[in-house]
Amino acid sequence: MSNAVTINAKTLPDDELFFGHKACAGCGGSLAVRLALKVIGRRCFTAVPANCMSAVGFLYPVMPYHVNALGASFPSTAAVLSGMEAAGRALGLEDYYVVGFAGDGGTADIGLQALSGAVDRDDRIIYICYDNEAYMNTGVQESGLTPIGTRTTTSVAGAKRHGANPVKKNMFDIIAAHNIGYAATASVGYPLDYIRKITKAKEHKGASYIHVIAPCPTGWSTPTGKTVELAKEYVDTGLWYLAEYQNGEFTLNRNPKEFASIKSYVSKQGRFKTVTDADIAELERQRDRTWAKIRSEWTVKPA
């Protein structure tokens, strides 16, 4: 299953395999799905659990997935992918891929068990978590990947408990701890990096996992035209990083010489409207602790 052509900005196929959907304007999740399917191509089977990309993608007669796609139950995305991959082999199919698009809640919370099992079995699947940091499709509820200080409909603001989780769950490390063959972090704000990682996942012969930041203008309370800019700034602040795990080793793909302002980043988002200086200081502390570990233990590429 080797690609004859290296896919980049100039060679990205013109085929639109996810279009005509009813996602909100500026939806980062739809951009993540669109780019991934362009790289993976038409010969794929797609599973999408309960999330925005199923809500806007399976509304008969409007069917924006121009590949084989089905809706999976919330906790079963990876299990469904494993079943489709096995069915393809049983049918004698060649040159095909199976890919899942799950949100942060469907990955880090509800779908973690099935994902862990698929990775343990090393099933030849591509699992993509598009992370918009809350259960956006069901009303912007807090997930295990919602950062501190974030306003959601289920997190309580105030002196007793302000915003969401004290620490964003580290899914990249959790999946790497399974000794997966290939895992990566990405952001729709750095699309060429994302495309490259989708290509590597496509070429990998076992389980692959990609965790991509995909802002939600509705849940983040941001202008629809700022999605890519905010996704890029998220990385530039150091609150997110671009990295890979392969052959038992971590590699940092981008090592900024200095970080952009976290205060400036959060000030642009309505979901952080009630954020405090203490919250920002805690985000900076978490970032600095994470980067000290990364720079001392991982392979670091030049900025």
C-alpha cells in the first residue's frame, strides 16, 4: 500500500470526499475530516460515532461522505473499525483503509476502552480524534480534554471551582503507553504537518492514532473566520505541541524558540470569558512542566 506520490500542498488531490455538509461555519472538525479523506482517498471505510461529524454527515438525503461511511455508537468507534478491517480481509479486498473520526469525548472518555483494545491488537486502523475540547454536539458539556478555566454548560464557574478540569487528559501519552506503532499530534492550524502525518498513518501496517486540534467557533465563542488562526496560536503558545511516537520513541516536530502569550490566546475566546489570572498562571505552569519533560526526554527537531 505504498503511495507513489508524496502528498503535500501541491499534490493534494482535488477530489472532495466530504462536502455538502451542514456543519457550522468555521468548523475545525469538518476541516480535519476533509483533509484526512483527501489524503486517504476513496478506497476507505469510515466510522463516525455520535458527534458533530455524524450529526452533519448522516442527514438523508444530504450525505456529504463520498466514501463508505457509517454511524457508530458512542463507545464503539475503534471496535467498529476493527470489524470493518477484518471484513475487508475476509472479502479478499486489497488496497483499502479504515478510518474513524471521533471527538474528544468519544475518544478520551466514552470510547477509550474500545480504542485501547484495538491498539493492543494492533489492528490496521487509522483513528483520528478531532479535539474541540468539549462535547459540542450535545450542548458544550465538559469532556476529559476540556482545559482549565473553560466555560461549559456542565462546569461551574466561581470561587469554589472555576472552569473545567484542572489538567487536560494526555491522550497522546496514554496511547503511546500501549506501544502503538504510530501516533501523532496535529492541529488544523498547521495543515501541512497534519497532511504529512495522515500520510504516515496511511502507510503504517498496524494501528495508527492522530490527535488533531480542531477549534469549534460555536463552543469556543469565536469568530467563524478565526478557526485556523486560533488552531495555530494554540500550538504557538505551547499549550499544544506537534509530535510523533514511532518505534518506541517520541519526536517533537516543532520546537519554538519562545512561546506566544497564553493571555492573548484565551482573551480571544468567549469560553474563557471568566478566566482568572490564577487560571492563566496555572496554564503557564502546566505548559512549562510539560515542555521541560519534552525537551529533556524526547528527540527534538530544530525550530
